[in-house]
Amino acid sequence: MSIASNLQEIQDRIRLAARAAGRDPAAVRLVAVSKTRPTADVMEACRAGQSVFGENYVQELVAKAADVPETVEWHFIGHLQSNKVKQLAGLIAMIHSVDRLSLAEEISRQWGRLGRCCDILVQVNLSGETTKSGTTETEALQLVRDISALPYVRIRGLMTMPAFFDDPEAARPFFSELRRLSGRIESEGIPGVEMRELSMGMSGDFEAAIQEGATLVRVGTSIFGAR
Ligand SMILES: *Cc1c(COP(=O)(O)O)cnc(C)c1O
């Protein structure tokens, strides 16, 4: 299967899942996760009409971004160290994986130097594993409040990555929990905070995530093949 036909199939499945859930398919955006894949694969996906790409590693993203058209929208989705934020400033459209205030402060500092705002999502670890990135459900609201005071960061929503991503039904409760949490935070009416995005769902479970309200699905393997 080619990248173009895989993309076509994923887009079809996104449309079907959205319609089945009574949602507008246009409200779900596909983030093509291109980590570890060569730039040629990104270009092939671009030619097939894909414009949003997700990467996990700073070095890799910076290298690829230099080689592809500027119309590509990069999203950073992996664990991010504060000392690498500087390299991403101005290069990417969104960071999905903000899970601590110190990281958000550095993002605000680096984007501020450019006089621009960075759109971010707060990553929440709902399955409670200590090894995973993400703030806890109980700390999420306070973290959102603290980040909302920073001048060059805009909170656009939440992201999660459940442990059971190969079993859609096992992941589903975490997706619905993220949506509930998003609603609770929204109802606080914190100035500058928008809960418009829910980044959830990967190759094995994006349809369940869409049924539970995902607006950004992060799909790698089903587009580019096994890593
Ligand atoms: C790798 C990765 C994905 C994509 O996973 P697939 O199973 O290959 O679709 C999505 N989100 C994050 C945070 C990832 O690291």
C-alpha cells in the first residue's frame, strides 16, 4: 500500500466515524505522525494532500522542516525538554505535550522573543502510570490556570495517550474522561483558555477517540507503515 492510498483510507475512516457519531467530519483533523520516517515519506504525504504532521524528536523535526515546503504545519507531540524549546520557536504550529509549568514558561519566553504566541495543549496522564508524560487529572486545572497567566502561550485544549492504545475499547474510557475534564476546565471560564481541541486517538483507536470527541487524531503506523 502506498502512503497516498493509506491516507485516503484513514480519511475515509475518519469521515465514517465522525458521521456515525453525528459529528461534522471537518471538525476532526488528521495529524500524520512522521517520526522516524524519512523526509521523502513526508513529501509523498504532502503530494497526497496531507498538510499537518506530528513529530516527537526536536532534532528530527528541525531537519525535516528545512526540507519540506513552508505550507506544512508541524505539531510537536513527544516529550519535550525545556532546553530544546528554543529550536522549535517559530517553526511549529502547536505543542501537544505540555505537562508542566516550567516547560510552558520556557515556551512563552522563546515565542515571546519572536513576538508570537504558541498554541499548546496540556497533556494529561489519565491512566496514572508514573512512567508516562502528562500531568495528573487532579493537577490539570491548576496547571491550566498557571499557564494561562503566561503572555506568549495560548491553551487550546487537552491531549492524552492511554496505555492501551492497541485496544480501542480499553482506551475509550480515557477518551471520554478527557472530554469530561475538558468540559470541567471550560466551565471555569479562565480568561484566554479555550478548550476547543481534544488530541486523542492513534492508529489502533482513532475511531473510538472520534466517537468520544477527538478533534485531532495522531496517526503514524497506519499511514507510513511499521516503525
Ligand atoms: C508515535 C505516536 C503516535 C502515533 O502512533 P501510531 O500507533 O503509529 O499511530 C501518536 N501520538 C504520539 C504521542 C506518539 O508518540
